Amino acid sequence: EEEFNKQDIYKDWKEEKAKYEETKSTLKESERAEKEEEFGFRRIRIKKQMLGNIKFIGQLFKKSLLKEKIMRYCIASLLKLEELKIKSKNPEYKDAGDMDMDEEDHEAICSMFTTIGSTIDKPQSATFVNVCFTKISNLATSKTLPSRSRFMYKDLLDLRKNQWVPRRKEEKAKTLDEIRKDVEREERKQAEQSMRENQRSSYRGGGGRGGGGDYRGGGGGGNRSNSSMRPRQAKPTMETDDDGFTTVPKGGGGGGGGGYGGRNRGGGGGGGGGGPSAPPVTSKPSAFEALADESSRGFSAPSGGSSSKKAAPLDDDALERRFKSIRSDFMADGGNVDELRLSIDELSATPEYGLKLVQKYSDQMMDCKEAERVAIVKILSTCAEKKWISADDVKGGLADAIEFIDSIVMDAPRAYEYLGEVLASMLRIGAVDVAWICEQAEKTKMDPDTKAPMALTKAIIEALKGSGAGSVAKDKFASSKAVVTKLLGDDGWRTISKEL
């Protein structure tokens, strides 16, 4: 209080400055420059101390450690208001027209109201606050004030008009832990963005069908470039002799083209028709064909044969190609679950294949055709439901997609909807639960402008209701009210409960 009541905070400084001016002529040029620089630095330090005191007093008031009448006295002293001689709980003031304010007073009053405006500007204090802002409005248009002071007052008027919500978020000093988390989050965000761009370019550049035909029969050669490494079952028209060789009729029907890596080499394909048929051509049976044929005749596969070999681990490039071919085959086969099972089994020797499958597909579904996205969702949900991939694979693969959904949605505006559909499917079959989803969505709050928590929650509920699982949505979210409320707040929970 004693510090605040000082009539002139620069009193000591001015006295020393006056003494310096008297002896200035006796000093050397370098000494004068050094002395004047010191006076300038001290004036800035005194001003900062004064503004710091103002903010400190304001914070004490906001914490209810100072009474309002003390704050009214401080504000009235800065604005040169005159106290009214009336009895009231808190003193009332009027503007007597005293404009004898220095530059520091203008800055101090702006700092004071910026700090406590939202606390003191209440209906019970309306009379006092209106007196203050009437004078502030006059000061904001006064031509006798420096431009800097006038603009500070105008900014203060705009702040009050905006319900004391600043237009720009005030930057505050961060702790080392907060800085470390920001750096880690930014690095993960850049790595995720880079990975998505690489996958997108790879996805757009690859795929498609090679050659002019299809291995399923019909015309000439050609096989799918992304076709599965697994050979198909033998055609009904093929016959196996006693020596284990397959007889492939040539001519007449349209034999399929060669399989992946040269398998089913006998399918050369040819014309139809009327001419004499060529002699049959024999070829070595594939592993699966031989195994199926011997099994049907009651024989067991020989130990050490090719059919008993375990698939070799795949590197990242080969694994990504297999993921693409699995999706292509699943779409071409009309969603054949048995074929999908065999495809997933072939990945079993590759470490963390389930986690990588979920990661790749959750990223690719954000930027692909609708039919491909539907197939991806079906593949992931089928694999999780059949336990071909674990719940940990699902959670690990989807965690980054949830955390960085605000970045993804910039490139894929329907990302909330797409991710919500996958999460709804996993929630329905029990691979994830509401508590885990809320825990991951909480990470998006590092961005103060995030819409992810509410948008994702709504998308999940809509997806469950759209698939006829509305009762599942109601049961899952109602039983997890506490964690959902923690994520969205009470108003958010009320909004979501209406959706249920």
C-alpha cells in the first residue's frame, strides 16, 4: 500500500538526474554516455516494478485476498476520481475532470483493468465501473495524450466489449517439463505427417492390375501385380496323374495366366474353338495343390516338404506391398473371410505385423476411394473380432491417429467420421473401451483449439447407431459417464447424452 501511494515513483530518480545535469559539463563524453545509459535503464526498471506491483495487487484481488473497496481506491487514485460523501458498503466516485495524469498512470490503469476487469465488472459494481469507463472513453479520444496511451485505452475498451476475453492468447513462461512435452509432440507430429505423405505418394503410385487379363480364367496372360503370394486351388479341369504331375488341357478353354512368381506355369491360354486340340502339357503341382490332392487320397504331407515351411519375415517395403495386395484380394474376392485368414497367416513370421497392419490401414483409409475404405474397415474389424490381431495391436495402431486427428483433418475433412467408424467397430467387438478412447482423446487438448474430443465422440456414436448398434452406444457411454465428463465437461456430457 505504501508503494502504491507514492505520488511520484520517480522522485529519487529525478533528484539524482538533476544532480547529474549540474555536473554534466565536467564529465567526459564517454562518461556522459555511460551515465545517461544508466539513467535510462533505471527508469525502465522503476516502471516495470510499478507495473508488476499493479498486476500483483490485481491478482490478490482475484484470489479474494483484497477487498473491493481497496481496489476502488487504487483505481480512483490512478484515474484521479473524486470520492462521493455518501454512506455505502463500498466507496463511490465521480469524475471531477482532473486530467493531470502522467504516462505511467495511463499504462497502470490499463494494466489494472486488464488484470481484474472480469472480476470487478459485475452488476453490483456497475455504477463505479461505468464512471471509470466513461472517463477512459474520453481519454481514448483525447488529442492531448500520446498516440500510445490512446491506443492502450482503445484496446481496453475493446477488451471490455469482448467480455474480457483477449483477442490473442497471452504467452506465458513455460516450465521445462512443458517445453519438453511441446518438443516431443512437435517431433511426433512432424514424423506422422512425413509418414503420411510418403504413404500417400506410395499408395497413389502403386497398385493396379498388370497385363491385360486375370488369373481367374478368360483370355490371355497377365496376372495381378499386387496378387497374393499364395497360389489358388487347382481348376476343376486339371487332373493329377499317379506320378504327382498335373495335366493341363491346352486349347479349347481359356487357361489362366501364370501366377505370382511363375506359379501355375501350365496355364498358357489360347484360342477357342474349332481346330484340333493340342496334346496335354504337364506341369509340377504347386505346394497347396499337391497337399490338397494327397490329403484327399489319404496321404500325409512329407516332413521337410515345401508345404511345411514357415513363411519368412518380411521387411517394411515387402510388408506394405502385402498389405495392399491383401486389401485388393479382399475386394476382388467379395470379402472372402477364409482367404483373408490365409493371407493374415502368411504374415505370422513378421514381428508386430498386427500393429503395423492397423497403423498402415488407419492412415490409408483417410485418403482412398470409398470402396477401399469400406474394405479396410471390414478387414480390421474382422481381424480383431476373430482374434487374428490382438487388442494391443488395435490400440497401438490407432493411438497416433487419435492424437494427431486435428492435423489429419486438414488434409482429409471427413477424418473424424472415418476414424469414428473404425473406433465404433472396435468398441462394439470389445477391442477397445470408452475409457481408453477418452484417454487418447485427452492428448489432443495440447492444442487449445482442438475439436477432436467432441467430434470423435459424436462420430463414434453416429457410427454405432448407423450400424444398428444404438443400444451398444448407450450402454458403453452411459457406463463410462465419469471419464466422458472429464474429457468433455458437464455441458459436453449433456450434449452427448442427447445423442444417445
